[in-house]
Amino acid sequence: MVDQRTPAKKMSRLATLQRALEQGTGRQVHRLVNSMHPAEVASLLESLPPAQRELVWDLVDPELEGDVLVEVNEEVRSDLIREMETEELVAATEGLEVDDLADLLADLPEAVNQRVLRSMDSQDRERLTAVLGYDADTAGGLMNTDTVSVRPDVTLETVLRYLRMRGEIPEKTDSLFVVNRHDRYLGALSLTHLLIEDPERTVGEVMSAEAEAIAPETPASQVASLFQDRDLLSAPVVSHDGRLLGRITVDDVVDVIRDEADHSVMSMAGLDEDADMFAAVVPSARRRGVWLGINLATAFLAAWVVGLFETTIQNIVALAVLMPIVASMGGVAATQTLTLIVRGLALGQVERTNARWLMTKEIAVALLNGFAWATVVAIVAMLWFRSWRIAGVIFAAMVVNLVAAALAGVTVPLLLKRMGVDPAVAGGVIVTTVTDVVGFASLLGLGTLVLM
């Protein structure tokens, strides 16, 4: 979803809307909501508790409903769809672009899907089927099949006459795609060159053959990287046999980037980026309870390690006081490394070929920080407990744990990715467990050897 208004303006709209709802001025709410962009309406709906959300949704004009449904997150969309009649849902799909319609159909009841497909003409149905044939998070799932293509042997003047006769071009069109008579992609003709070049020149003379096409199976994250690296506004999607299938525009890529950012942030806490912030208590508790349970299991593992050194802790209380310091420092260091590696994996910057170099670098960073901060803690421990042996134990334990944090922060996400598990989701729990277990084991183990 793309909201171009500043947060302050959006909050002002939200506050105004909530005041109007509290005062019962439905006409003001109706006027306010329907003067907004569908993405802004979607953002406001996601910001309202269920009761107020239902009231506002009832005031949205029918011709805006489809665009708003496309913009809201999946959980809110499902709740809104559940309350809509079949006829209302079918009407909401009218006029939507093919790629947006493909996203929406996945959440509609099967009976509604059949009604929608039957209401479309054969050409639009064929376009929609083409998009639905690909996963939603691929180039094929992102593409819009509404393109304008031209032949290389016609003149620019002919193309201009064709566009005038056509009367309109698809939104966000910056280039026309050049194909041969078998619909094989040859290159792109920018609208800029179409307007400024000699109209007697042919399309083949002016077109850019370097406008690289994207395969329909390309992951959405890779598509976003291509747009970023090449500063693209649009790009053609071409099949393996060279046929032009559709195009991807920058607005679709912005949505991908936003979704990936949400996914990264929410996954670190074991949450779903499509979760409704104002969902009911029981579903919310159930979703979060799963990860709390996993965390509890790992906490018991750390507690078991501590229990192995129960006698040591009873005799040397100072170690119990210092345990949180070792675990905390290791946890922060591991999270820093994990975040860098997960980001690198998402951007395609981390591969097996450079993983060893990264491992060496992170260990070096851990040793440098470990010696520096372990020295600080050791001095404090020496002044606090009047024991150079306790200071030496905490120094060694911190260095060991920070090195373990670096190793875990690099290796865990790489292993999870190889196993097909999202590192952003599971990585945090695992590396935290590693640093807790290693930190407690090193502190208490060294304490047992040196102090007992």
C-alpha cells in the first residue's frame, strides 16, 4: 500500500474521522472518506477498531470498494469481504486492473470468482488466467497484461497515428514494447524518443534493444532489486520462448518493497505482516502464543544449563549477579550480525561464495568489541567483588559469548535458508538461545574451574 500523505496529515484525518464518528455526523464521514485516495481509505480502515471500521466501510462509495479492498492488508480484507453480498463483491471487481484483480480473487469465495470470470469478455479472461498461472510473489503474478506493442518496421509517425486512434494508453506507460509478427519481444520504444525523434524513422532504428526483459518466474524481491539497480519505471515480462506476456510498473515494485519491509520487521517478533492490529483478543493471543511457547522451550534449555552449575552459583553468588550481563551482551551482538545477514540474503548480497569472508569479518569485529567491553566489565567486577579471578572469568566468558554470537549470527540464517525456512522468522529465537546457552555455560563453567 502506498500512502503519499505525511504521517501528521494522516493522523489529522484519522482524528477528524474519529471525532465525526463519535458525534454521529455520518454525512461528514461520508464526504471525508470518499474525498480520499483508496490507499488512504485503506490505511484509515486498518487504523480503526472493528466497530468503527464497519461503520466507515458502509459509507465508502461502491465504485471505490474494489480499489480499497486491493489496498488493505489480507486479514482486514477477509473481514470486509465476509460481510459483503455476492452482488456487491462482483460489482467491486469491475474496472480493476488485471494484476489487482488477480490479487483480490484469491480472497473471494469461489462462487464470486465464477461470477466474476463469467462477467468478463474473453480477452480480459485470458489475461487474468495468464496472471493467475503464476505465484503472487513472482514477476508473472505482479505483471499487468495491458500493454501497447508495436512492430519494428513501422515509422514513428505511424505509431503516433495509431496511439491517437486508440485514444488512450495504459496508466504509467513510459515505453511501448517492440515485438515481431510472432509476438516475440525485441526491445522498447520510450515515449520520449517517440516524440522527439524524426517521425520518418522506423521503430527499429530508435528502439532500445538493451531494455532487458524479466522472466515470469523471477521472485518479486529480485524484481524489486532490478528496478532499484537500473532505475526502471517499467519493465517487460517475457516468457522463455521470447513472447511478451505483460509489464511490471514501479508502483507494483513499491508495494513489494513495502511488504518486504513489513515482513522483516514483523517476522523478527514472530508476527505476520498481514495481521490486523485491531483483531479480536483470542486470535491475536493464539498467534503470539505460538512463538511465546517456542521461546519458553528455548528458555528452559538455558535454564537447564544454569541448573547444571547450581552448586557453583550457591557458593559464588557473584556469578549469578553477572549472568545477565554476559547473556545480554551476547544477545545484542548476535541480533546485530543476524540483522545484517538477513538483510544481505534478502538483497541477494550474501551467498556461499562470500559467506566465509563475512564469517571472518564478524569474528574479528566480535573479538575487537569483546576485548574492549570485557575489559570494562572486568574492571567493574574487580572493583565490585574485590577478586581478580572473578574479573578474569567474566572477561573470558564475554569474549567467548561474543564470538559465539558472531558465529551464530552468520551461520544460522544461512542454514535456515538452505533448509527453506525464512531466516527472518526463526533466526532470532535460535541465535538468542545460542548466546544464552553459551554465555551461561562459559561463565559458570569457567567459574567452576577457576573459583571452586
